[in-house]
Amino acid sequence: MKQVSQSIEALKQSKLLELTISEPISADELVKAVKPHFGTLSWTPPPSYREALALGLCIAERSLQADGMDLGFWLYDAEDIASANEDLVHLPEGVSIEEGVDLSTNHLVGFAEAGGDAVWCFDVSKPGANGEYPIYYHHQDQPRARVLATGAWHNPEDATPDFESFPQWLETMTAALTAPKLPSWFKDLGSPGMTFVKKRLSL
């Protein structure tokens, strides 16, 4: 997809960040690695994400020496995608905030580290006609959960995804990392409760 290749090329050309290109990651291995604590989960890596994996996109990070921070994104391999979803994304069975209202995050598949206990996730319950999934910023302390019995969002505001697709997410990350000055919100990645509809960027 043109949008993915353009973003990766922009990352390669930037002198402001360090880009790690790895051996292509098998999308099929990623699918096998994701197993929720209860119930079932079915997902197909979207075409744009498969392209990024095939091109070896792995890590893009920018060092802020004054703050002693490295900021960016890290796409998971099979080992990391398994542990991140098990530890940070998927809720155990029986988790509830209100008595008798069990919650689930089995609609989410984390695909990239977002800092701290935050993960970038596909909402695999809502594939588009083109095979792309919406993307959510999920934090362990403020999960983007649905009510298990009904599938409704626990927080109705979560009905609007942070990004409509992987290409839109990648373009925003690329535009932020290659900008002369990082957006102010970038340093907050890893904090709970962040939303990104108004933070989307274009190259």
C-alpha cells in the first residue's frame, strides 16, 4: 500500500530518529501466538500491517537527550505479541467494575508497544471491507473494554477509534517522529486515558 511504503521511506530518510529494520516477521506466527485468557479470538492481520512486516519495519525511536528519553514505537514479534496481550491487553475471566457486569478485551489484539503499560491494538471485532481494523490506544489501568454479555463498549466514548486503520496510525507516528519538534503529547505516551482522534497527523 502506497501510504505504508511512503511512511517507511520517510522514517528511513529522517536524521532525527533511529530506525530498525529486521527480518520479515511471519504474520501467521503472530496469529498463533495470541491467546486470550478465556473464550476465543479470531483475527487476520490486515493487508497494510502485513506489508509493514514484510518490509521489516520493527522499531522507530527518537532520543531526547535533554529528557533522557527514547520515544517511538516498537512492533511486536511473535514472542512479544504473546506476552503483551497476555499481560497488558486481555482481561482474565470475571473482571467487572460494576457487580454482575463482566468485561472483556478479547476484541483487541495488541501489535505495538506504546510506552509503559500502554499498547497499540487492533479492534478485531470491526474489520472493514478492505480487511483493515480500527486501532485503539489501550492502557492496562484504563482498558478499552466491552461488556461481555452485550458487546457494548463499557465507556460509550470508545465507540470512536483512535485511528481508522494501520496506515493512518503509521502516518501519524511517522509525522510525529520526523517533525522538527515532537508533538507535546508524544512524551505522554504510556499514560492512561489518552485518545488520539484530535491528534492524528499527516505527512
